[in-house]
Amino acid sequence: MNGPEIVTFGCRLNAWESEVMGGHASLTGRDDVIVVNTCAVTAEAERQARQAIRRLRRERPEAEIVVTGCAAQIAPETWGGMPEVDRVVGNREKLDPSAFARGTNDPVLVQDIMQVSETAGHLIEGFDGRARAFLQVQNGCDHRCTFCIIPFGRGNSRSVPIGVVVDEARKLAAQGVREIVLTGVDITSYGPDLPGQPTLGQLCRRLLAMVPEIARLRLTSIDPVEVDADLWRLIAEEPRLMPHLHLSLQAGDDLVLKRMKRRHSRDDAIRFCAEARRLRPDIVFGADLIAGFPTETEEMHRNSCRLVEDCDLTWLHVFPYSERPGTPAARMPAVPKPVRKERAAALRALGSAAASRHLAAQIGRPVEVLVETASKGHSAHFASVQLLGEAIPGNIVRAEGVGVDGGILQARAA
């Protein structure tokens, strides 16, 4: 090894920040450090992190184990109380190289995240050897969905200035990155805190115009009611913006959405997908859905199931509802956990069938694949693709779908 071991849980933003930590000069060459970057979105995510920490301590008893991430930010004393943990570092502090310097002895280094007014000051220089990279454009969230603890781990919404994003994208492109994935906690809230109040669509338009070397631009999870006019134009007219949008939907029943304190209705979601498909007929959608939210009845669950068809969703990310202490939803009448699991399984089955239909429809059709390893990559629609025969990582290969195996499209280069 020539540096720390970093174990990452959770979202793409956490993955981005793990790359930032891996590049800290204060961690370079430190084989004696393990950094565990936690997630707080569900109790299961926290359980997996605790399990990993205990395993790592057994395997490497002499290592310094540092815990960071959203779970550590929200409950630093809890994580610091684990006998296996040496230090706890907050979400703000983990982006500061000095937090990991040798001889830093503060067992808990966590400040009030609500007082943070800036995004990361240490932007990543690139993902070594990767054809695609995440680029943070926003952090935090001003909304307070009743089920979500993440604002208490990430703080209020704040945006990275367009010029900084463009400079970073140029560095990534110069290192061979062909696809950039814009990431954040709530990226459709981008811009109100910046001079001139730019929107996410304006950021994307400027980024594509000023960095022509970017072959693909992809967005992470977006809120369908916060899409601005510039982003709609890009969906319609810009081939470098990928025809794949992942939507933060959470449910398909209006009363559940109201109790979640979401900003959209069921009809809003359906109208958004219909309009996006009118503008870009080949577009596909992913979505986050929560199964078994408090007070959810069977009929409400069926409405969420019907939303998969009504919006023609392709890629589903399904969570059984998980109580987060301190959130309003945790005080609402709960759905029994076995029922939550059953409903999650039903939604996942619908998602699996939808993904299978999409993949089967690619057989015999041309597909453009960004090669990420010698023979694997992703299509423009975010399907995992196995190329028959090797290709050069970083190239975008035109291929033809020839089959499906285990949820992966098999394709032969044209």
C-alpha cells in the first residue's frame, strides 16, 4: 500500500469526497490509517458501517481508524464511543488535509455543520485511470423532508461558483475523463446563494460550452419540480447531456408525498416524465422510492407501484422506510417492518422487470458505450455493458446489443 485505506458508504457525493481525502497530502504514504466514510440515510447503512469498523479492527489491530461522513457528523459521540474507533472527523473537517496530519490528537473533530457557508475548498484533481468522474457542484439542503436526516449531516444548501466548476472540469478532461457526473445533495437547488443566482441549467450550458472536451455530462438525482428553463432546453437540444435522469420521487401517492413534505405531487412527476420524453423520445428515468412510509396503506403502496408504469421508470433505487431519530416521520404511526420489506420487494420486482425490458429492447440496436475498463462500461442510458472483445478505456465505442446476462447488456463493437 502507498496510502490510507478509505472505505466508503452511501451516495456519489461521499464517493467524490473519499477521492478528495485520498488526495490529501497529509494522508499520502500513511498505510497506518483507515478512513471510514459513513452514510446516515438509513439504519442499515449505519449498521453496515459499524460492522465494517469492527471487522477492520480485527484485521488490522495496529491501524488508526478514523470515522467521518454524515453518520459521524450527526452523532459524533456515538461513533467516538465505539472501542474500535480512534478519531471522529466531521463532514467539513474531512475536506481539510490538516485534520489528518500526524500528531492530530483531537478524538472528536466535528463542528456545527449549519454554520458552514462554503462548499469544499479542495476540489479533486481527477479520478486516476477513470473514464468518468464525479464533480461536486452543490452541498447541503434547505428542504426538510420529514423522513430525512441528511440536512443535519450536510448543512444548508450552498453552491460551487460556475467558474470553479469549469476549471475543475477542464482538469478532469485534460486527464482523460470523458464523462462528468455532476453531484451534490440537492443539485436542482443550485445557484440562489451565488451572485446573479445562476440555475443548474445555466451551469450545465456554460460547462458544455466552455469545456468542449467533455463528451458526456450526466446529472445525479434531481427534483422534478425544480428543473429550470435552461435545463429543459438542454434536455431537448444537447446530445452531450445524457438521456438519463434520476428523479427524487420517493412515493407515488399524494397523501404520502404530503406527509413526507415533498414539493411535488404524483401528477407533477407524471407530467415531468411525459414532457421530458416528448422533448427527448429516447430518455430513460431512474427514481428513488421509499416503501412502507409511516401511515402508508395498501392502496397508497399500490399508487407507488402504478407510478413505475405511469412514469415508465427504468432504474429503481428502493429503500424500505427507516426511522431516523429526530425526524418528524419517526413520530408518525409506523408500518410494521415485515410489511415494509414486502412492499420494497414488490417495488424492486417492478424495477427489475422494467430494467430487463429496457435491456432486451437494446438487442439488435446500436449502443454507444463509454469504456471504463478493458471490456466494460455504461451506455448513454446508464445500462451496464459488457463488450465482447477488449476496447481501450476512455474511448466511446459504437456497438450493437447482442444479449443480456445477469442484468448486463452484452454488446459487440460495430
